[in-house]
Amino acid sequence: MKGKIRSIYPGGNTTKGFFSYYDYILGQQEANRIICLKGGPGVGKSTFMRKIGDHFAEKGEDVDFLWCSSDPDSLDGIVLKERSIALIDATSPHVVDPVNPGAVDSIAHLGEFWDGEALKKCKSHVLESNGRIKRWFGYAYNYLEAAGAVYDALQAAYEDALENGELYRIAAGIVGDEMAHREIALKPGRIKKQFASAITPKGIQNHIDSIIEGYEKLYIITGPVGLSGERLLTIAAESALYRGMDVEAYYCPMKPDTKIEHLLIPGLNTAFVSVNQYHDLAVREREEEIKRIDMNDIINWGRLEEFGPMLADCENRLKELIGEAVNCIVKAKKEHDRLESYYIPNMDFQKIDELRDEIIGKIEANVL
């Protein structure tokens, strides 16, 4: 039987520029091996990792596929979960260097298989493309920064109208129902931070279905854009951590360093998912228990009556600014494709395939 494949974004295009949670992919203590892939665009890093991930998934092993927010059809990494082995694209903008070389980390440099003399002849084109890519992402991040300010206005309005007593009552109920049987632990659990959605050249995409697959209990939190179950999820995450349970927290690209929008607590087989127009979830016939929390029910709408036009205007401007950011990322992607075209003809992909097969063999023989 094929192993379970989860799709995750380890970094993303956000209101704070490119935001990385690469340090959380696989910790140094838990990792058996982290392979940092080096090399330029178009050298085959994504295909290299995809084929290794597919190989082990076909053998029944669970694999996390880590996708690139700037090219959603391209991989930035894979994690072979049972083996505690990761392969990571270690090139810009998510530069990763070995932390404990040899003991944990190693480098595979696919640049060893390119024709350096031929690439020198493309120098001016490569420099020009890299410059244009950098400028387009700069424009995209300016739009996203502006979108973040609008988002903050929405959030402030809704937070001011929130019935805090009701919010904490719901939070206390969740902690009581799910964790009352667990004692506070001497050693807290670990938190792994990632993204389940991303702002990409194809718009806002998410892989929520893949991360919650198999969870027996599902909390679905709905609410207007700007108000999610952030505080509920933070309380749930901290309560689990204090009881020694590990959690996976998936952050929002609009507030990538503070706002949890989805939460997994594997020790409880429980998942929490925030749903709105930007990341919906098609709940089909499922075996797991589903509980729904509607944030609209604990908003004092009377307090927001005079702000109705402002809220509508903010929502429209937010959509427009994100759309403009996506347009810039599309242009950056087209320029990146052009950049790859200088590398692809000058690569020895047969030797890359041989290296991939060698790494697969070493993983299977447990001699990596």
C-alpha cells in the first residue's frame, strides 16, 4: 500500500517578505540525515527530490512533500518520516547550510554536473534575469505589506467587537474536553511551524486536506476575513505543549510570525482548521467526528454597524492588493523560467540520475 503523502509549504510569500520556517523541517536532534541540495535554477533539484519521495511512498513509507510558494509545481524539500531523513533545496531565497556537517548534515551539489564554460557565455543573461526576479518580488512584497496593513484594520475592528468572555468559554471547553485527562508535564512538547497555504503565481493555494487526513476529530472554525480562531488555537497549542504533547502549527501568510490558522495535535488525533473565502475546506463524507465553531456567533455586530462600509472597503482593497502581488509573482515566475532555460541545456542529467539512484541505495541500506 502506498504511503501517506502530505503537502506542506516550509516558507512563503508574506506581508513580511519571504518568510521561512525551514528550521522546523527536521530538527538536528531528531534527524538521521539532512541533505542540503545546492545548484542553480533548472539543475533538477525538484525532480531529484520528487523521484526519491515517490520511490519511498510507493514502498509504503509516509513522505512530506514540501512545496515552493513561488512555483507551486516545484518542490523545496521532502521528509522521509519513518527514516527521519530530509532533502532540502538549500539555495536562495531559503539558503540552508549544514549545522552539524557530517554528523547530521551533508551537501549534494548538482552544480558539479553543469557545463561551467557554457554557462559563462550566458553571464549577462543570467545576471539580468536574476535582477528582474529580485525586482518583481520586491514589488510583490510591497503590495503584500500594504495588504497586511489593511488586514490589520479588519482584524482590529473584529477583535474590538468580539465577546471575549464567550471566546474564553469556548477555549476552556476545548481544553477541558480534549486535555483534562492529561497532567501538566515536566518537559513541554515541541512545536513545528509551517504553512498549509501560500500566495503563489496561481493565486492562494492550500493543501489542508492532505495534512488533516486520518485525524479522527476535526474542529472547523469559520469567521469573516480578519477574524479567525487565532486566540483559540494559541490557547489549544499552549495547553497541549504544557502537557508534553507535540503540535504542528500552520501559520497565516498575512501574519506569518504570530497567527496560527490551523493546528494539529497528533497525540490527541485532533485537528483544528480555520475556514474562510481564502482557504475553504470541502468536507465530504468523513468518518471522523466534526465540531464546528462559528466566530460570527460571538461578535457583537451592533458595535460594527457604523463600520460596515469601512469593512467592505477593506475587504475589497485586500483582495485587490493580494491580486496585484500575485501578478508580480507571476512575472517573477516567468523570468525564473527564462533563467532556467540557460541552465537546462548545460546540465548532465544522466549523472544527476545516477547520483539520485546512489542516494536511494544508501538510504535503503541505511548507510547514508
